[in-house]
Amino acid sequence: MKIWKLKSDLEHFDSLTTVYDRDLEYLMTFEGESQKTGWKPIKVERMDPKKYPELGDAPGFDIPMFSERAVRILHPLIGKSVEELELDYTEKYYVINVTTVLDVVDYAASKYVTFSDSKKIMRFKKYAFRNVPELSEYDIFKIPDETRRDPFVSDRFKEAVEANGLRGFAFELVWDSEAKVTEEDTTATESANHDNTPKNPPENITVEDIFSIVRPLDNLEASKIKVYSLIGETLFKISHKDGAKAVEQIDHIVSDIIKAGSYPPVCRSYNDAAVELGYVLGWIVSEEYHWDWMAFGDESYLYYGVVSPHHLYAFAPVAYI
């Protein structure tokens, strides 16, 4: 048995976004609970039709959106696990609200990072699942630790997409029940509590000296950065087009969060707020000062940030994908 993360092909197909900010804020609150009662179709539009002529059957967004054809084909598999909520668009597209949240993670065999001040999981580095009946019963689901992130799908789902020629879907293999588990793979957790004591860096050090991997973003990564930056701008009502004003706004928002001792209701945690603001700040730096977005890190994990001309300076927003 294989489990896949459901993605969208952002490299070849256009994405949809909400016309009104309030609707984006609403969609960002979907965490596995029913939204069908009182649903009114949300008005959406294409993000970049000039660059991407095709929209596809699974246009990129923060939560899944399917075409009418995709819904018709996949409904027999996912109907009991989702709500198909119609959108207001020239063609029939639907928000796919995944309402099945399964407690099926094998935490002992998974690898993940927790927040320094709690046992709450920040992100998974490697997924492992328990061989329980519900894992075979459902073809799309979320897990309690990631109710706002991409859902998981089964082999049956992936095969149905491919057999029917649905376009715009992408899949990331995250678990194979038949894969061999090495002794090294059983190291499960690590804390995100790092030593933040300032240190004097060696002179003339470059980004390449610090990280084993430094490269430009590919088209898929660049598209995702753009989407998440726009989400951050919408959530916090910031425009990167006015760089100086936007930076001042971010500074005020961070100060307000610290003073209030609580994160904004549109975010799930302090980390979510930091991630969204980080993307916006990185976008401002890249637009205003012509820094380049880069992927850097090592084989175990890549970070996304902006690097100055000639690679003299690097800034990694508090963000990860």
C-alpha cells in the first residue's frame, strides 16, 4: 500500500484564487469540519492566464479545487470523505473540503520536528502510517496534525486520475508499506529549540559555504512561493507593491501579536503567523531590492529564502513548504 500527498501541477497549469479577501480568509479556516450548511458559492478568478493557458482539473490553491469532470469521476471514491462545494466561476469548479480526519500516523516510525515549547508537531520530515482498517477504507483524508495542509490520497485515487486522463494533478509519495525500514529511520523526533546565541561568522563566508545545496527555485517552487505570499498579503491586508509601507505594517503586526500574547484568529498558531509574514517580507525584498529566491539547505530539508546579488547576504523568511 502506498500513500500520497495530493498536490497540483503548478508548473504547467494556472491556479485559481478568490476575488474577495474575506473569502480567502474563510477558506483558510477549513480544518476538516463540515462547511456545507449555509454554503454560498465563492467567486474565484484565474491567477496568471497569460503565462498558463490551461487551468486543468485540479487548479492550484491552498485547499483542493476540482473541475466538474474530476468531481464526477472521483466522487465514487471520495464522496463519503469530502464536501464538494461549488464555486462561482465561468466553468464549474468545486472546493473539496476534506472532512475525514484519521488518527493513523505511526509516530514511533515517523520523523518530525516539534515546537520548542510544546509537543505539538511543527512539520513532518518523514511519514509512517499504521496498518489499520481505516487506512484502506478511505481514499482521501487528513491527519490531526495537519488539518490545514494538503490531504493524503490512496493508490486507488491516483490510479483513477491517471486512468481517466485528468490533468493538473500531482502526487508526492510519502509512504510505502512495503519499503524496508532501516535502523536509522526509527529516530522519530527532534526539537525546534535551537541555540540562538549570536556568533561572529567567519569573514567572507558565502551562502555556499554554509549550505550544501544552493540553487534557484524551479517553476513549481516559484509558483508555490507566489501563492503563499499572496495568501499572506490577503490575510494581513498588506501589499508588497509599497515596500516601505509593507515592512512598517509587518513590524506593527508582529508588535501587536507580541503585546496581545495571542496569534490572529485566521492563523492556527504563532508559527503560522510567522510563516505567512515571512513569505510577504521575502517577496518585498525580492521585488524592491532585486534579491533572488533560492532553495538552500541540505539533502534532509530545503529552506526557501532570498539571496542578495553576488550572494553576499541571505535572508530566510520564517517559512517552509
